[in-house]
Amino acid sequence: MAQDTKYYQVGQRPHEIFFHPAGDSPMRRRRLPFTRRHLLKWRSRANPKSLRQERALSDKRPFWWTLSLGALLVTTPFLSNSMITIVAIFCMFAAINVLWTLVIGTAGIFSLATLAIVGIGGYAAAGLNVWLGLPWPLMFAAGGLAGLIVGAFLALPSTRLDGLYYALLTMGFAEICRVFVIQLKVLGPTNGSISSVGSFIPQDWFLQRPGLLLGFGGAFILLLMSLLVFRVVHSERLGMSLQTAREEVGGEAFAETIGIDYRRARLYVFMITSGCLGIIGGFYSMFYMSISPSIFSLDQLLLLFAMIVIGGLGRSEGAVIGTAIVVLIDKGMLELGPLRILLIAAIMLGVTLWTHNGIAGIREQFRSYRNRKQSEARARRTEKGGEVMPEEAIEFTDKQEVYYRRFHKRLRDHLKTLITEELIEEHRRAPLGKHSDALNRVLNFFRRGEMADKYAIMRQPEGFHKYKVVAFSGERGAPPRLVDNKIYENINDAYHAVFLLRVNDLLES
Amino acid sequence: MTNTRILGYSDPLNPKAGADVDFMISVEGSNEVDAKFVRLIHGDQNPDGPGFIEEEIEVDLPSVLAVKRQYTKIGSFAQCADPDGKLDGLQSFTLFAHVYPTQRKNERQTIMGRWTIDRNKGYGLGIDPEGHVSLWVGDGKNVDHIATEIPLIPHAWYFVAASFDAITKKASVHVINCVNSWNSRISTVVPFEGDSWVEEELRTVPSATGGDADFNMAAATAWNQQLGKYAAFLFNGKLDRSGVYERALGRDEIKALASGDAPSEKGLLAYWNPTVGISRKGIGDVIIDTGPHGMDMLGTNRPVRLMTGYNWLGADSFHMAPETYGGVHFHEDALTDSKWEVSHTLALPKNLKSGVYALRLRAEGVEDHIPIIVRPETPRAKIGFLLPTFTYLAYANEHLSYEAPIAQAIVAHTPVITAEDIEFKKLEEFGLSTYDHHTDGAGCCYSSWRRPIVSLRPKYRMPAMNFPWALPADLSLLWWLEHAGYDYDVLTDHDLHAEGVDALKPYKVILNGTHPEYYSEEMMDGTEEYLSQGGRVMYLGGNGYYWVTGMRADEPHCIEVRKLDAGSRAWQAEPGEGHLACTGERSGLWRSRGRAPQKIVGLGFTAEGMDASEHFERMPDSFHKRCSWIMNGIGDEEKIGDFGLAAGGAAGVELDRYDLALGTPPNAQLLASSWGHSDNYPLVSEEVTYAFPGRGGTQDAQVRGDMIYFTTPSDGAVFAAGSIAWSQALPCNGGENNVGTITRNILDAFIKDGTLPGSQYTGDEKLWR
């Protein structure tokens, strides 16, 4: 075997920021009010090289959220009017998508009725405002209530119909809403739209800079609220109980077995989300001070779908990143004309082709790619049971094991040269007792092996001299496994059978 | 394999005829078993010998016994009775202990607390699966906890404390590193940061547990339908001084406790100090509370006492500095008493012949023998066969073939196991032998008969070498005594231990079993006195009188041994932990304590190997008239015992050697020695000072078994054949063979009163042939 004599340098300076808490002063940990949760998740370890305590943020997402949303909040007031609008639209769509992610990702319901629910919420709120004079603060409630009612209806078939059929059903539902609104007599003159809707933006600020900023502020708060809803639903009891049911193989059956009512949990998630989407609908109609049937249209829905796919399903950051990309192209590059739809389609195609779970999943994908490459590189330079390489040695707590590997590798290489026909014959003649030096060495090596998979002989209940070969598990309480079914009628034959198996293992190593 | 399982044990193992003996039986798959009382005559089923022989005995025993499944709860812990509930419903409190963790677990380990696992009530201080120190509290609905962030290093002493204030709900956990140059596996050169101090406001206040939980050290309380209340979340490691306050302590007070200061009285509920009560005779299972209420803890499954504490500074033993021996070692897999219900109490007939008996149970094609060794009500025979019950316990349920990677190298065999072994090992609830390690790597120093013992079954063969070991091996000698027509009584190590020389005195001759390895001081004294008062001993075994073994006077079911310093030891006691908790004496080899076995029976352990046994050859001394009668019927060049059920020879397995330097009486005559051992018989480690190659049977003259004879005062004598395989050669050729001839020659002479044959030949001249 060719020895690779080149040694590679191993070890790095960690780029992570570590804190080193002192053991003799108190580390006071704060919790979120009314919960047992900590504000931030920390991870400590004793560095295996320095033995110092290292404390680092284990979940850095709160940090990145604060940084990016903070940047958005700080920079937006300095942008142009059109950009402010785009940012506000981004916030609004991001809020919708975050909630949609809850439905598709957390609850696992493939619903395309998201925008329809937003629209119904919007229409209900706008209608009540325009015709019944409902003051604007109550429009949120009206939208939410409408969303909740529609959600409850739509939720019913969700447990009956499987993915694709449910998607079709909900898509059809959106279309029905659109046709219904257009054909409504009252809305006939406006082609189905309701305009002059009351709003949190004063009438005279509308489309003015202060109005735009206020709109952005509202949309920003909306996004924060939906992120909060996502966090609470996804990571608390409801989301946790659904986690099991989401497992691809037998998840639902397993969840049911251990007493999780995942269907009910799904319904709850769907209804909570629908209520929230209704609220967003109310906001939507206030933001534009009008609402039109285009909200039910298929192209709008597909655009939203593109956002989710690009960002990555099932994660709030995916929904937000995807929305940012699509909104930026769709609304920010108007000069590109229809090309920008193609661009979005191209990105979507690329993302589905090359990533496992959208842009938000790239980090993990890269890590597993790197790990794979790493182990491939190792595999190229090593052999089974061979010496430990420097980059492997960091994984050994007990460095003596590293020497054992070297010693045993070389010992095996030597012992292989001792295996001859004569040696095997010598053992066959007398498996026990005095042996030649070569056979003694080979046997002693075999006998000193580790317990896991070590061969033994099992006396069969049929007779005193009936034996089969087995191998130990090496684990207390775990029984040995049968190596083969052959029955030996003489103990020496059984000893020799084990010897041959071991010789075979040695020569193959 | 099979759906029916029959398991059981007897208590005591060594009843006298006319006494009552309890049988504890557990059966799965059947509500009743057929019971028969049998006398065991031979165990080994090897077709080369007489095979398994039992004799059904009519006694007052129902032919069918009603039985049920019984459960065993393993793990050692200590419990505080707390009848007044002083430790229940604590609001503000502080728990503290010096802790030496040894093994992470994938579940919580409790240091102390009153916690019910299934009801989520109470409080507990422990170590979580990540190795963090954690305090948890629960009110039956919610559980809240606080934990440190860096793991404890195994095998290092720490002080840990957790306090909780019910008003502010503030909880604190303190970890203070107590490693010094002596007490831990690592020393102060290691730059590790062991200390930790975390504070947090909890949202739950612990509620009282009432009877749902007990205040335990090293365990929390679990409950289920079958088992009822039992200990779980068991701890692996040592605990030293510990206690409870009914108030939250400040940092200064915590630091003072960590440094070993006496606890302040204010608010102190309990202070358990394991060093209190240590006497020169060791210590029992009670951990004394020196606090105001005297709420002592009682250990279950024998937490190991007299272990070095957090303040140990290298004292040789607890005799020198008992205040540094507060360590109490807890193991999650310790077992000294299965605590099964009695299934049947058998009244043994007064006139029952002394021997080895068993309750044979059969159901659904499955069979089990629960053995007992019955001594006569009063000694009757001239021959006393001393069955080494200490050895039986020491090897009880050994796991060597399954767990010790070096076992195959020692015995030079591939193990041969049976379906029964596997069934038993699968259960893994009947504890360990003194050859096994607890899950944290510490050796097991206790072994008890209050549990089913698979290795005590008459047909059992030790898997490692595929021949019978201990009781089943000794049955070969018993069969031969029957065959040769000798009248004999049996007695046990336990009887010798309890009664000393009085147990042996009634007999003209005492026969040792194949492997009388574990001896207490009382047994050494008894044997020595017996010999010096004219008693005669036939030492027909190997590696005898080897380990210093102890036992509590009132608890004969459990022996204790600590393996250390030298010898063929399955484990090595940690420094300073070599003394027996049950007697206070130093354990290890008798030879290290000035009582090498050679001083009593002339031979001592020299080599072991299990690949092949060889034969003895006569040595010149055997022709001296003083002892030549022993060789009556043996040819000058005859190979003695080139056959046998233990690896095919009478000289093998474990061998003992004559050595004047180790105390063999100078008047001993070397009758025969074994020849031809392989290199799988290396010289034992206690003989190896400098290590150099060539200490195996083909190169080292000390690797051999000797056969000797010497007289002791008042017409006493010892015949010793230093080989475990000797007695297992007796049944060959229908019991008629040269090993039998020699044994018979000795027995015939030894059972006669008066002077021994050949004793008149004391001169040296002209006496050769």
C-alpha cells in the first residue's frame, strides 16, 4: 500500500466570537417575560485544546434578524418615495409569506388560498368601512374575523384531501372569489374594486412622503407581528407536536401512536394563520385605500409562490429572503418590463435545480457538501483500519487510540505474512495447546481483539457436541448474532472454523 | 428463544439439615411450576464423564408451586426515612454536596433530592446528560430548571450547591472545583476552569411530594404498575459530605462549605457526613446526619464506603485519616439483594443426608435448578468436603466472555456459550461478579447470593473455557466420593467463616474444592488452627487462599473483596481504596499481608492457562518411605492424570507451586510436579518484579503445578495437589484412574485416627528405595 507521506496542516483560529465567563462571579440569565425561555440561546464548552470555557451564541438568528430588520428600519426613511413603497410592499408580502410558510411548512397543508383569505379579509374590512362606516382601527378586527371564518371553512377539507387535490381546491376557491367579486352588482361600476377606503394614513398624506413612511411603518410592524406569530406557533407546543408528523417516513402514523393529535394541531395552525391573513387583508385595503379583484388573481398568487420557493419552504427567513428578491425584481426593476417575470422564473428554476431547500437552505447544503468532500478526500488517502491522519486525530479524545491504530495496522501487516497453508493446517490439527511461534502470535492477536463482533461458539440445545459460530455484540444486554448456520459436531472443528473466519478477516483488513 | 423463563435463588445458600430454607422464584410464561427436590451428584454433561446425575428426594414439598413474575431493581442509592417530612415541601432551600462524577448518562443523574419522576413534583439536584449541574423543581404541573453551562469532568472532585428562594424565585447553582494533587484523576497542572455560578429566576415553586417520593441520595423516585415505587435517575460516582438548608445560602456560605468548614447551624436541616461512624472495623450502610434532626440515610444495594473523599491527601487507608474517607461510591448497576418475595419455604428433614441439593423447577419444557448446600445437623462423617461458597459468589454471574476483551487471551480459547447464558445476559438485571466492572469502569467489590446466579447451576460451564467452574466443577469430586464409597459431610466457606476451627474440628480430614480462592481472616485462622491441632487437609485445588475477603457478620449473603496491588486481578482498586468496608482490613492478596497460602497448605498460585491441562510426574521425594504410601499403585514413570474433564489433564487451569521463600513448610516433600505447559501459562503477575520475556510454560521453571505432602503438629497433615483440574480428572474412566488412586490412598490414611503412615521414617540415610 502506498504510504501518503505528505502531512497537511490541521487546526484553525476560530472566527466565532467567544466570551469567557468567570466561574467565581454570577452568570445571570434572563428569560422572556411569562415564559421559561431565554432571550438568546447560548452554547458553552470547555475548549479541548485550552480547556477554557468558551461561551458563544448558539442560535445566531436573533442577531441576524435584528441586524437586517434594524438596517431596513434605519435606511428606509432615506430612500426615494418609490423605494419606500417597494420596501413597504416587501414588508407586507413578507408578512403574508411568513404566515403562508406556517401553513405549508409547519402544518404541512398545501394551501393556495392564502391570497384569497387576504382578499376576503380586505374586502370585508373595506366594505364595512365604506358602507357601514366602520372606523379604521376596527377594520383589522373585521378582516381578522372574516379570515378566521373563511379559514375555518377551508380547513375542513384539508384533512380529507391530499396535497395536490387540496392545492387545486384552494386555487379554485381563489378563482371563485375573483369571479364572485367581479360579478357583484354593487361593485359593477368599479369593476369589482372598492375605493376610498378609510385608513390609518390620513387622507391628505396619501401618496405623500409622510404617508408613505407611515405606510412603511405599518407594514414593518405587520411583518414583526407575523414573525412573532410564526415564532410562537412554529416553535411552541403546536409546532412541536407537528414536528413529528412532518417526518417523511411514517411520521403521521408515529405521531398518532404516541398520542399526538396532529390533525387538530394542523387545523389550529391553519385557522390562526387565516385569522392573521385576514388582518393583513384589512391592512392591505387601508394601505392602498382600495382593494381590487386582482388580489385573487392567479399571477399574483404565482408570484407569491415564487417568493416562497426561492426563499425555501418551512422557514421564516426563507419567506423573507424570497420575498425580498422577488419584490425587488418585480417592483424595483420595472424598466425591464416583462423580462423581469422571466428573470424570476429563471431564478426559481435555478433554485429548484441546484438547492435542496431554497436560498435559506444554502448554508446547510454547503456544509454537507463540504463534509462530503472532506470525507471523500480522507477516503482517498486512507484505508480501512489504517493509520490515523492528522485531520482525523482531532476527533480522538484518547490519543493513545491513535497509536493503537498505527500499531495494529503494522502488526496486522506483519501477521498477514505469517499466514500459510502449513500454519492453518497446524491449527486444524490442534486448536488448543502448544503451537509454533508464528501460530502463537497470530492466535494471540485474534484473542486480544475488541469485544464488538468478536467470534464465539454457541452450543446448540440439540446436543452436547453441536456447535454454531456466533459473534458478540460488545454491548451489555445485547445478545450475540449468529454468524452462520453450519453445525459443527466436534469442538475442535468449531474452534478451527472461528480461526478461519478470523484469518479471513485479517487478510481482508 | 423461549417464552418461559424460570429464575430463582435460595436464602440461605448453606442451610443445615432440619432448618428452613426460603426459595425465591420468578417465572415468566406460566403461573405454576413443577417442583422436585433433588440431590445433585454430578453436574458436567461432558460425555467423557458420568454426565449429569441427580437423585430425586422425597420431602414435604408440593409437586406444583404457584409462582409469578418477580422484578429486580438494580442500582445503589441512599434513602432518608424522614418520617416527619422535614425535607418535604421545602420552599426556600439549599442543597449541597461534594461530588465526584464518574460517568455521563443519557438521562439525568440525581445527586440528591426529593423528586417524583412520574408526577413531576418536588426538587432535585443532579447532572444532566450533557454533564451540566442542574437543579430542577416541579409543582406537579410545570417543571422548571436551571443548569450550568460546562460539563463536569469525570473522576474529579467538585463542590456543587443549588439554592432556591421561594419569594424571589431566584435559583442559583454553584460549582466549585476541588481538585488537589491527590484526590482526582487529574491534578492541578490541568488548566481547566471548573467553576461555574449561574443565577436565574424560575417560574415554578416546588410542591410537596408526600409519599410519592422519598428524599434520596443518588436517586430520584419513579413508579410504574409492575414495579411500584423504585429508584431511577441513578448516579454514577462518589458523594462526600452533603446537606440541606431551609434557606437560600449566600455565596460566602457556599464557599465556606466548599472548603470543608462545618456548616452553620442557621436553617440547617440535615448534614450527612459519611466519615462519622467509621470505626477500625469499617462501616455499614448508614450515612449519619449530624444535623439537628438526625435524619440518617440508609444505603440500598451497598453503596461502596471507605472511598477517598474530596479532602483526601494520600493517606494509605482510612485508618490513618478517617476524616478524608467520606467518599461513598454509587453505581447504577449495583445489586446485592433482589428482594423477591418468598415463593416457598422448605423445611429440610432433620435426617437429610449432607450434600448438594437443588429445587428443580420445570414448566413448559424449561428447567432450572436452585441449589442449596446442606450441612448435617450435627457432623456425622469423618470426611468434611469444604465447598468454597465464597468463590461461588465471587464468580457469580460473571461477564468475562462477554465484556473483557482480554478474556480470550487469558484462557486461550474461543468461548462456548449456550442459549441459557444469552437469556440470562439479555435480562441484565442480576448484577455483577467481582470479575466485572460497573458501567463507570469501577470494579465490582460486592457479590451476593440474594439473586439468581446462573453460574451456580449444576450444568453450568464457564463460557470462557468451556468446562465447569466452581460448584459444577466441585460436583466432580463429590461424585467420586460417592463412587468410591466414602461417607462425607459437606460444609461451606460460610460455615468456616462463621465458626472458625469449630466447623472443621469434628472431621478427620477436610477436602478443599477445586478453587478455594476467596478467604476471610476467620477462614485462614480456622484452617491454620485446625492443622496445628492435628487436623488433616487435602488441598485439591488451584489458586487457593488468595484474596482477602470479608463479610458482615449479620449479612452472610454478601461478600466483599477489593482487588489491588498484585495478582491476577480483574480490576484495580483506586489508590487508598483497598480496605474492606465490612471489616476495615486491607484487602488484596493474602500473600501481601504476610499470609501467603504456602504458609498453610504449602502451595500458592503460580500460573494459569486454560488451553490444555497436562499431567503430573513423580518427583524423587515421592519414593521416600515417609510418603511413598501415597503413590501405592502408581508406577515410577507413570503419567499421573493425563486425562480430565478440565482441558484434558489433571494439572492445569490454575496451578500452585511449592516455594520455601513464600512460606512452604520446610518439612514439605515434593511428590510430583506437572510438566509440559504451553506459553499460554505465563507466570503470575505477583511473581513478576522485572518484566522480561520468556515467563511462559515452555521457558519458565516456575510455571508448574506441584503435589506436596507435609505433616503438621499432633498427627496433622496436608496433602496438596496444586491444580484446579485435579478433581475434574477423577470421574474419567468410570472413576478408576491414577488420580483416583492417589486420592484414595490419602483419604484412607487421613480418616484413620492416630499416627500417619510413614511418620516413623524421619531419617535421611539409606532410606531411598
